[in-house]
Amino acid sequence: MAPSAYIQPVVDSTSVFKADLFRGKVLFCTGGGSGICRAMTEAMMRHGADSVIVGRKLDRLTQTAKELSEATGRTCIPAQADVRQPQALKAAVEKTIEQFGRIDFVICGAAGNFLAPISGVSENAFRTVVEIDTIGTYNTMKATLPHVRASKGSYIHVSATLHYRGTPYQVHVSAAKAGIDALSAVLAVEEGPHGVRSNVIAPGPIGGTEGVDRLSLRGDSGSWTQQAHPAGRLGDVKDIANATIFLFSDAAAYITGQILPVDGGTEHLRAQFLPYPQALLDPASVQSMIKAKM
Ligand code: COA
């Protein structure tokens, strides 16, 4: 019988990184009301940062801010803004400065998505996603940059891996995320001399998020195969949070303009012609199949 595949552990950032790493620092996070960006914000707060979470739904933001403040002992405040509206974002930045006096870190994470083939994506639908993801990222960069320059701070943009190949039903998001990757590279190069870094985190499928639960026709996180991942499991929001802590820390001082896929190696897996991971865990079991082909 084949041995079972190793499953990489899910760890809390506080078990690896210093608790006061970001004490006195301030995070500005779009899309922080839920999902991956909420987890990134929570982790930053557990390491001492205060935060502002930005989104369209004030109720959800207010509730999340309360929960994050209670859970971490730091301060999180909500700022309602649609990232498609530059003036609203500027107001959110002003609110941040009034409250905390600075911005050290920015997460550009607000995003929109739905499943539809090119024939089912209207011009307005395509534009809407590019406006939220790509132009929203640009608007967030513009609104925050003077403050991030002043603090010699850092950006993380939340992108994806799906545009590395042709992902069906994702034409709008593929174009939008490719744009985000490009924006980050230019920001890194232009702002490097001012002491600002910019990187992209590209999450693979992350369990329990809208991306997997709402968008995938393959069912919820629990029904996804645990075996088709080199890391042995689906991603967890803590995997993205841990990458965030590292990239915002001084340990990543020489890393800028980069794209870091956090996907457990899934993007590299091309094993359509082999039983995976059986062929690696129990090579003898596939020998007869190979012999028959050769
Ligand atoms: N299939 C095809 N087109 C769709 C669609 C779907 N499932 N959902 C929305 N659209 C189209 C709309 O029909 C409209 O186009 P039209 O004017 O030609 O009819 C266009 O997209 C804009 O939709 P609207 O609902 O007015 O935009 P919105 O700004 O309120 O919502 C979305 C933005 C479309 C991204 C929406 O899905 C959303 O807000 N999602 C929540 C956030 C999210 O997606 N999170 C997941 C991140 S992975």
C-alpha cells in the first residue's frame, strides 16, 4: 500500500516571527473586511501594527474592525470607500492620518470576480473587474504613496496565479491581475530610490474563501481533493498571512518588484498523465502501467 502524502502544517505567524515586529507601525488594507485580506490584517496586528480596513460595506468593516481589535489588542478602524473612486480613497487615507499619523504598509487587496466565459462577459462586466482590481490598485497606490514614502514603507498587492495559463471563465480577472503584477513592478523600480518596496503575493486556491467556496463549481473547500497539491493540502489564509509578515519585515529588505506565488507548488504541477502523488509515493505501483506503454 502506498504511504500517504505528507501534509505541510498550517502555522501561526506568532510561532515563527517576533511578537512586536511591527509595533508603532500602521497598515492600510483594501479588501480587509473579509477573507484573505482580513487574515493578512489580523496577522499584522498580532505583530503590533494598528490598521485601517477599507471596503464598500460599512457594516461588515465595522464588525471586522471590532473583532480584530478585540482579538489582537491593537486598534483597527473601518474606512468605507470604493477603490474605484479616488476621492473616497483619499478620504480614507486622511482618516488614517488623523487617527494614526502615518502609513507604513499598504495591502492592495480589494477584488471582484465571477465565473463567466468570454461570450458571457459584457463590456461593462469586464470593465468592472478591471476597475476594481487594476484601477483600484492604482488609485490606492496614488492615494497612499506620499505617506508610504515618508515612512519608507512597503506595498503588497494581492494578485493570483490563474493568469500564468489560460484559465477558462476568468478572462476579466486574468487581465486585471496581470495589470496588477505590472503596476507593482513599476512601483518597485520608481519608488526604490525613495526607500519604498513593492511586491505581489499570488495566492493559489485558499480554503474557506469566496474564491474557492463561491466561485468553484467543484464544490466547497472540503470537497477539493487534498491529494492534487505538492504541499498535500489546499491553501489556508494563514499561509498568505505568513508570507505577508515576511515580506513586510526587514528580513525582506532586499526583495522588491517580485511576485511570490503562495500555492503549495500547485502551479508547477503537470501530472495529468500520472496518478499523483501515487507515482511518487509508491513508484512500484505504476511500473506495470509504464511497462505496458513502453
Ligand atoms: N456573469 C457575467 N456577468 C456578470 C456577473 C456574472 N456572474 N456578475 C456581474 N456581471 C456583470 C453585470 O451584469 C454587469 O454588466 P452589465 O451592465 O453588462 O449587465 C457588470 O458585471 C457589473 O455588475 P454590477 O453588479 O453592477 O457590479 P458591482 O460593482 O456591483 O459588482 C462584481 C462587482 C461584478 C465584481 C461583483 O461580483 C461583486 O461585487 N463581487 C463581490 C466581491 C467578489 O467578487 N469577491 C471575490 C474575490 S475572489
